Amino acid sequence: MVMNHPSRPNRFTRPALAAVTLTAAALSLTACGSSGGASGSGEPAATGTATGTVTVTDATGTAVKVPEHPRRVLTLSEMDLDSALALGVKPVGLTAGRGQQGAPAYLAEQAAGIPVVGAVTGPDIEKVVRARPDVILAGQTADEQVLQQLRRIAPTVVTLDGSKNWKTSLQLTGKALGRTNEAKAFLADYDGKTAALKKDLGSRAGASVSVARYSAKGTAVMQQGVFISDVLKDLGFKRPGIQNDKGEGHSTPISDENLSEIDGDWLFIGTLASGGKDAGLLDQLAEKPAYRQLKAVRSGQAVQIDGSMWTSLGGAQAALKVLGDIREAMVK
């Protein structure tokens, strides 16, 4: 079973679309002389033109013309926000993080003052128009009707493919924002910190590690195909049970009776509450017989983490912060 999030009412009616089209037409006269592309993927990944734009091939294979140096960047996913801020660009709008009212807790300070233009379930098109973006980073948006509306407003780049790989997304975002060198530098820094952490972990580098999210609905584990599993793979950690398999969704609910599936040497667990710091979470879990049976709990190697960072969509800065959390917990 996959954790589902309630869907929002359909905001994209025909009258609203007409209004958006008219507003977008006015915006296009002042938006750096650029427009979104909808052609195939025959263009190179980033090709300069004589009109102050570059062509970027996005995660869907669509060639999109974007300004060489966009000034009003709108981000429609947690990872887009993370990537833009990591590259030194403060967006003019963001969508709220999973389980959050605004930006994820770990980005809250950097994102202070950025208006919210939507949620995990999708953007509010009227708010997107009011933000007057010259580039929209659309995350993993797959709804063609929504994409058509966004492309009428500004060049729109889908930054996440089916793999949801944060490194690939960061590189694409770097091309879209004219920050290719910054993206390369960030990834080099990450690789260096990863290698240093693996060395300092010593024998613990081969430990089995579980990552889970806890809520009133119970426990959900992070399988393959999500951000945190990619970071743990970079560190060479093993994953117990179903965490070795690709999940059908972002996280996978697991009953107390099946908690043996997350019985690793270490357990990193958190919630989506602000900062993931629910007072007494580990004490609360230790009172549950099923959790008491886990060797990570018995050995004192259960660690509370920020679920809004570890168990959400993640991103470049989240990856570095996860390395820091692991170092703090596991390196003696």
C-alpha cells in the first residue's frame, strides 16, 4: 500500500484558463523576450541563441527556451526550491513542502519571505500568474493540462524524471538557471564530503540502515527510488527487508506486525512536524512492544531525524545535511 495524500478540488476550469491566458499574454511582453518550448528532444541539453535565451532539454525530453539569466524563478517542488537556493537563486514563489505550511523546515530560514503558490498536490495557477515568473521549475508535474497553463505563463522546465534523482535534477536546474558551474561545484563538494564520511565511519560503513516516517497512521518506510535511499547508497550502507526494493510510491506503510522489515543495525526515524523534533518520539516508540524488539532500539542506535528532510522529496542541500546527521550519530 502506498501513502496517499488528499487531492485538491480541480481549480483548472475553462474560465480560469481563459483568464490565465490573457494575463500570461500581457506578461509575455515583459518576460525577457523568451517563451516556453514544446518541441521534441532533438535539441542539445543547453544551446545558446542570439536572442538572450538558451534551449534546455527538460526531464520529459521537451526543449524549452529560457532566459540566459532568469531573474524571477518560480519553484513548484521541494527539490526545485532546494536546488535553486543551493545555486544561489532565491525564487519568487514556492510550493509548500510535504506536510508543511511553507518551505520544509531545513530551508525555512533561506526561504523566508518567499510567497507560497501551491502545495504538494499542485500549484494555484492564479498565484503563479501574480508571481510574474520568467522561468518555472515544475518538479515532477505530469498533468498535461497544468503544464499547458504553466507554459502560457512562462518557460516551464520539468526538472524531475521517473528516477527522482536529485543530482540529475540539480544539473538540469543549473542549466535552466545559468548556474552550470555552481551545480558542478556543489556535486564535487558532496562527493568529497561523502568520501570523507565513508572513511570516518570505518567498519560502520557497511552497517544496515533503516529509514522510516512515523505518524498517527503508523510507520512508513523509505524504499528504493527516493532521495534518502540514493544518499545511503552513496555511503555504501545496506538496507534491510523491503527497503532493497523499489517502492510504488514515495513511502510504504508497514504494520507493527511487520516491523522486522526495518530491523537493521541503525534506525533513523522522524515525523513531518516542524524540524521533525516531536518531543519524546523515541520514548513513545520504545513503549511499543513491536519497536522494543528491534535491535536498533535495544542497542540505542535509533536516531530521531527531521522527517521533512529525510523522508520527503529532498534535494541537494538536504543531501549535505543528511551526511551531517549521519556523521553526528554514527562517527565516534
